[in-house]
Amino acid sequence: AMNDPWQITLLGGLRAQQGERVITRFKTQKVAALFAYLAYHRRQAHARELLIELLWPESDTPTLRNSLSVALSSLRHQ
């Protein structure tokens, strides 16, 4: 049910479960990494710039902000 708490497993493969609903696949590895990071650090706010730096350390183009938005949107949809 939607009111059930989420159970998130980070070791041995990323897995999110809420009642009967189980998510083990994500759109991309970056989306999975973003989910795992946010789940692990769930009690704090995160600057978009920090998340971009963590996920795309090799780049610094303006399009990365859009890439983060797409990744966040994918997580919300799931």
C-alpha cells in the first residue's frame, strides 16, 4: 500500500520495496546511484550542484543541470 514504509537495500544490489511493490531496475546507472545516495543521506538537503558533481565529476557543462532534472524526474515516476 502507498502508506507502507519503504525498505531500501543498498548492499548486495540496490532494491526498494514498499509493501508488494519492488523496484530493482532503474532507467540508468546514474539514476540508481542518485537514488542510493539520496536514500542513504535521506535526512539532509542536497544542493543540485553537489549532486551534479557527484554523478558527473568529469564534466562541467550547463546541460548537466538538465541531466539531473531528468534523473530526478525518472525517480519520481518510479
